[in-house]
Amino acid sequence: MNNTYIALIVKRKDYSVPKDFRPISLTTSIYKIIAKTLANRLKLSLPDTISGNQLTFVKNRQITYAILMANEAIDYWKVKKTKGFILKLDIEKAFNKLNWDFIDFMLEKKNYPSSWRNWIRGCIGNINYLIINNGRPQGRINVIKGVSFNNECSLSHILFADDILLFVEDKDCYIKNLQMTLSLFEKASGLKINLAKQSFVL
């Protein structure tokens, strides 16, 4: 079911060099039907599953609310004369590094049935890419992490906001707790903070 075929299609009539071709991924009809069904079922439970602070990929929520919330938090700090800093974190290659056991664990804790989780795992795991050469599939490539490019069942809406904005009061205990929390999160999920892209405002 999880075989994805990679083929080249021409971008222009007078093709002669590799850049005149574009790769596409082809999946089976059964896979597409199962993935679409699971994705539609998942959409129904997302508002109850995902925290109200996550403002994208959930119906009736907009990312613009996050901007308003950040402004409100800054204004609150100004009024209360609170000392602290704002830390913007970027998750390094979030989708490729996510531990799928972590996703399964979180779905279990959210009371998704094991049969449903097995269908999800079947869609995102054990993917094989086959290169189509002269009309025949060749060169099987096993994927260790990540999922099919055209996967309808991509779990990107659970935690793939790869930018995180944190408001931290200027207290030693808060800073230590933040370091510990980020370290535990990295170990559990497989996601790592991209130190090269982080920034903070005092």
C-alpha cells in the first residue's frame, strides 16, 4: 500500500537537459482513499484535541489571533512593568526529525483507539519509493523518517508549527525550567531547536 512511484515529466516540448524535467510522486488509489478518510475523521476531533493556543490547521482558528495574543502579552508586561524576554525558537527540520512513536504515544493519551492509530501508522510508516525508469519501477528506496510528499494524512497539524514564541520572566527558576522543558521535549519528540535561527528580545 505504501509504495510511492517517482516519475519524471517534461516541463517543455524541446527537452534535452535534466532541468527540463520535473519529478512527481504517484501513490496507489487505495492509499489515497484510506489517507483521505483518516484525515477527514481527524479534522472532526482536532478542536478538542489541540490546545486553544495552536491557531493554525484547525477549523475556525486563524494565525492572526497569535499576533493579537502576542501584542496583548507585551502590553500586559508593560503595564505590570514585568522584566523578562521574548524568545523565538525554530524547530530544526521539524517534519523529518519527528519521532513517530511520540505521535502514537500522544494520540493514545488523547484516547484515540488503537485500531485508528494503527491505520495512521500504516500511512506514515514503511514508505518505499520506487524510481520509474523506462516505464518500469526500479531502485527501491526505504524511508526511515518523514512521509510521502503527497500524503493526505500528514500529521502536520499536531505540532508542526516550527516557530515557537515564548514569553519568559527574568527569574532564574523560569529560565532553568525552560531549559529543562526544551531538553525533555527534544528527547521525547526527536525535534530539535535550531540554534542558528533563534532570536530573543529583552
